[in-house]
Amino acid sequence: MKIVLHAAAALALCMAGPAFAEPGNIAAAVADSTRPKDDRDTDAARKPADTIAFAGVTTGMVVGELFPGGGYYTRMLSDVVGPTGKIYALETTRWKGSVEADNQMAAGHPNIIVQGTPFGEFNLPEKIDIFWITQNYHDLHIAEYGTVDMAAFNRHVFESLKPGGTYFILDHAANSGETDADIAKLHRIEKARVLKEVTAAGFVLIAENDDALHNPADDHTKPIFDASIRGHTDQYMLKFRKP
């Protein structure tokens, strides 16, 4: 797995603590037999161990996960941070049944706290270590779901993190020059656009990974729900640090 570290990464990582989660802990979370079979069946394509390690989730951390979407990652993150950590599952009331599904998912995981709010909003009761978004940053650009001021949203993420905290984004790759109409149609977002929006809020990009979830067969022109690529889209990971 190729990981590109950026200029200030070495210093930032040293100041902020461990760069990667404990491999054994992650392996145990992924191997947890209580995870739904449908989730486990997608692990080969989604590579959760690589993803969680890249994001840097470790025991005792407090994580805010936007749009858990049924809890594919939420359950594993809960296991990785353990009883001394917390997962704030930040769900939207805009998507019918999502909050209820998250509450069912959280049963048996006392360190998962589900919060339901209007689309694009969240309120955290404490500063957190990692703000996590997988496959959903692009949704914040879709007006059908709600109008989100992305500059304000990313500043809110910045303010919600502890100094040295991580903003982790994984999303479906898009071709350059896409419009908001393209995002709504394809459910993809250009990496350059994410970089521009997030760094404008004060974040520093410290690492990116275009290889772990790369699929050369995906030319970025089809919606992510197209049967020919669904579950196998070309994706990228970005790791930002709050200075």
C-alpha cells in the first residue's frame, strides 16, 4: 500500500502521537464475528484494516463519524478505541430510518453515542481526536439533501477537533472539472476540490493514499450505483491535521 506523506507530516505526527493504530487491535476488530455477514462480505473490496490504520485510530480515542450508514465502520471503530474511547455516530434525520438503524446497530456497544441532526449539522459535547467521513463527503454538496455551507462546515470540524486532531476523508474519485450537478448525478467528488475546501478551513494535508482502493477499471463516468462498478469504485483517502 503506497502512502504519500506531506511536508509537515513527520513533525506533526511526532507531536500528535502514534501515526497508525495497533495492527493487532485492528485485526481483531475486523475479525469480530458479531459483525453482520453482509458487512464482512465487502471487506475484501473495502479494505477496512488498511483504512483504519491509515486514519490512525487507536485505543482510547474519541471519534466523530459523519453518516455511519448502518455502521459498517462504526462497529469496528468501536472495537478499536475500546471501552476507554468513544464513537459519536453523527447521523442525519434527512435520510428516513437512518437514526433508527444506527440506534439498533449501537446496541451492545456502550461506547457508541448516536446523534440525529438536520443534514450537514452536528454538535459534539467535547473535543475529539478524529473526524471521520467515508464515502459521504460528496453528499454534502447535493442540494437535494440540504444546502450546506462547506466553508462553515469544515470550520466547524476544525473547531471540534483537539489540537493535532485528524480529519479523515475517503470518497469516490471523480474526473476534473466536475460540477455540483455532476456530483449529484454520479455521487463522486474530485480530490482536488476536497483538498481546496478542507485546507481553506486551516487544515494541513499530511498524507494521502490513492492506491489501496484504486480501481483502474473505473473511469469515473458512471454513478457509483451502476451495477458494473458498485462496491468497486476507484477511491482515495486523505488525512488532514489540525495544527
